[in-house]
Amino acid sequence: MTFFIEGVSKHLEPEPQVRRIGEYKTVEEAVAVAEKAIEQFLRGEFKRGMTAKRLYSLYEERGEHMFIFQDEARTFNVPGFDHADYARTRAAEICGRMK
């Protein structure tokens, strides 16, 4: 079984762009790669004094949204991973620690 990660960039014009990020043997590997990419974006956008709401808003506007799917199940996103939930949680943690 193979798990694929695709990143969707909604801010690119004229239409959203989809990029194949990689193929992984386990869902755990795929989730770790997707989380790392989200983390890098959030840390790169963070500025001292920024609120978690603003940081997450930047992710929603300009970040690459990660979707993980299975080749055999034809799922759009595997259960247990939601890029928005992860980004929202990490934004809160980053802003809380780095004030």
C-alpha cells in the first residue's frame, strides 16, 4: 500500500495548484512529512507579537494545504490527519511559546 501527499496552493492564480510531494509506505511517514511542511511554513511566517489567529490566517491564505490519500482506498484524505486542525494547533503553540 502506498500513501501519497499532495499540496494544494489556493493562492496561486489563475487556479489552485496541486503538487505531488511524495509517496510513503506508511501513513505515519506521510503524516510526519505533511506536518513538517506545515510547521516550516508557520515558523517562517511567525513574527513576535503575532496572534495564533493571524498566523493561522496566513496559513489559510498562502500556505500549501496537505492532503494524504491511499492508492487502494481512493480516499481524499486519510482518517486522523487534517491539515487545518494541525496548523491551527501548531499556530497556537508557536505563538504561545515565542511571545
